[in-house]
Amino acid sequence: MTEQREPQSQRRSWPRRLLNRMEVNRAVFYALVNRGWQFLSGPVTLLLIVAFFSSEMQGYYYNFGALIALQTFVEMGMQVVTLYLASHEWSQLEIDEGGHLTGDASALSRLRSLAALVLKWYAVAGTLFVAAIGVAGYFFLSSQPASDVVWRAPWFCVVGLTALSLMAAPCIALLEGCNQVSVTNRYRAMQGIMGTLVVWWAISSGAGLWTCVAISAVRLFWELWLIGVRYRRFFAALWKPLPGPQVSWLEEVWPLHWKLAIQAMAVYFTSAFVIPLMFEYQGAEVSGRMGMTWTSLMTLQMAAYAWMLTRAPLFGTLVSQNDISELNRVFRRLFQVSTIVLLTGGTIFCLVVWLLQVIQGIELPAAWQSFEPVWNLIQKVQRRILPLYPTVLLTLAIVPIHISQCVMAYIRPFKQEPFLVLNTICQLITGLLVWYFGKTYGPVGAGWGFLVVGYLLTVPGFLLILKRFVARMK
């Protein structure tokens, strides 16, 4: 069996002790390398976008990402279902030295049947993505006045590559459910680093929106490498037919999936919806500023959530072993650490935006004139991101998102979903308020739309659900 608690040496260096106190294992480390790289490389990417993209092209660039996020409407939370169901079977399985999947025959049979079910689902989802979202996105982008931005061919290429990645998604979810999170996160880190370098090259070479195609291609390459090369023996064993117990779609998958599907579709309104909203009502330039700011903040939120997300297989295994005391201990510690990271990162981000506003109009001393092009570019950044006031509102808005995700990460390994009504209502009301205030008052109105629901409904509602759930387990 795979050990769930990592062995620790008796003599550890102070960096290792610090990482242990912060609940950083290999999976979290690689996730943080990926997110950390995004933050370190982000300013460079931002400067390149400012230098080589017009404000209008910047708007199209971020809208590509927001429209691609509509894949949640065809994927409908199946990755989460796959991960948790696979994690329950993994407690009786392992990967041997040769990379083959071995262990209890019944668990192996159930895992194989789960793989067959989700592969069929994603084959349909990928096809629907091209037919529905590809066409809908085309007409949405066409609604803007004619411009010199070349976007049609890049858009359809991005849609096609994303559909292929969508079909590979169940394989990645199966790996993560089988406690291979450290490996998948290592590949994501390599994917992120390679993707960023390709983005820098594409932007600086004048590729325009073909940069989005390059990003999608790099992502698909690493996913196929992970599936077809790194874990080829794992999947070869998984695809072999084996008589035995099967995962029941109606009894095990569907009861959890339909609840997650509704919430996955609704969550779009608190993630990417605000960018195309600004595009429609405020124009490509404002949408580009919103996209750059909101994308940075969501990257921060996902970096903080990495502490919790990477422990999902462990949570599922602890639940299957009925080790609730250990589950509670790990969850409390991870929640504390991830929330501190989120608040610290958000504060730093707002300080950076404030500093960019402060230096506006300041000229360099005569002795530093050789740095004037870079200085002018840095000042130009402020005109491509949101001002401090809406930035603070949006930074505060990611805290309720983080809290709700952590609560869901704790309860879902029990194969229960008590969030359906509350989460759906929160997401839909958020989308309604963001739309109502955002179309008139722009990013400031959208920020208040997030805050009103987040702090008055989402945070108290999810904490109440967690309190009642824990009380029932005692």
C-alpha cells in the first residue's frame, strides 16, 4: 500500500523544517513552483503585453481565456467526481516498480470501469465544446465594431486544441485520484515554465493572438507526454478488460455529479464571467484591464488553494479508512496556511498597484536617462491594469471564494454534496449583481457585486454547513 504520511528524517535542515511547518509536501511544492513561476514571470509577460499589444488586442487576449473557461458547461465537474471516486479505490491499489497498476482485484476492476465511464463522457464533452462554445464565442467576438485585430483563425485553433485537452482531462483526474499529484504537478510546473517561454517568444515576435494558440499547444503536448510516455504502463493496465465489480453510474457517479454539474456551471459567474461582461458593455480596452487584474488575482487564489487541492487524494483515503481525527488535523493546518498565503499575497499585489499609481508622472533623474524606456513602460502598465480602488475590491472578493473551496474540499471526500442550493444561489446572485452593477459602473460596480454576496451570504453560509457537518460526525 502507498503510505499516506510521508516519512521524515530525524535530522532535517531548517528549510525542510520550515516547509513541514507550512504543510508543504512534494505535491504542494511543485504546485507552488508553478504558481510561483507565474508570479515571477507574470510581470515580464505583463510588460511584453503592454509593449507589443494594443489595448484592444489585450482585451481580445483575455477574452479568449474567459470564453475558453466556458468548457465548464460541457465538462460539468466530472474531474472532481473522477478524482474522489478514484481516491477511494486507490487505498487498495499501488503502482509497482515497473509502473504497472496492481493491487486488490475488486478495486482495480472498479477503477477500470470508472475510467471507461469518464472517457466516454469527455469524448462527448470535447465534441460539444467545439460545436457549441466555438461557434458561440465566434459570434460574441464578432459583436464588437470592426477592428484591425486578427482573431478569427486563432480563435478556432484555440478551440480545437482545447477540445483535445478536454478529452485528456479524465486521464489526469484519474492520476491525481490515484495519489500521483506530485508527479502531475511537476509536469504542470514544467508545462508552465515552457509555456511562459513560448509566450514571451510569441509576443515579442509579433504573433499577436496566435500566442493563445501556442499556449494551448504547449499544454496539450505535456498532457499527452504524461499520459502516453510517463504513465503509459499505468494506462495500459487500466484499459485491459477485467471481470469484477463495476462503478455504478446511477448509484455512485450521478448522485454526486449532477450536483457538481450545476455548481460548476454556476461558478463561471464568479470566475471568468466578469471579463466578457466588460468586453460587451465597457469595450475591449476596459475588458483588457479587468482581465489582466482579475487573472492575476485568480492565479494568487489558486496558488493558495494548492495547499488544499493537492491533498484531495489523501482526504479521500483518510475518509475511506475512517481516520477522521487525522483528516481534521491536516485540514485545519492547511486552511490556516493557505489563508495566510492568500491574505499576504493580496496585500502585496495591492501595494504594487498603489506604487504604480504613485510613480505616474515622475521623471527619472538626468543620470538615469538610459533607463527611461523601461521606466516609461512601467508607467504604462498602470494604464493597462485597474486602479487601486477596484483592485482592492476584487482582492477582497477572492477571500470568500477561497473559504468556500476549502470547505468543499473537506466535505466532498465523504461523497456528500450539501452545497448545491447555497452554492448555486451564491453564484447566480453574484453573476446577477456583477452584471447589473458592472454594465453601468464598470469594474468598481463588478467589485461591489462580488463583495456583497461573498461576505453576506457565501462566507456565513459555507461555515454554517461545515459546522453542522462536523457536529453530525461526532
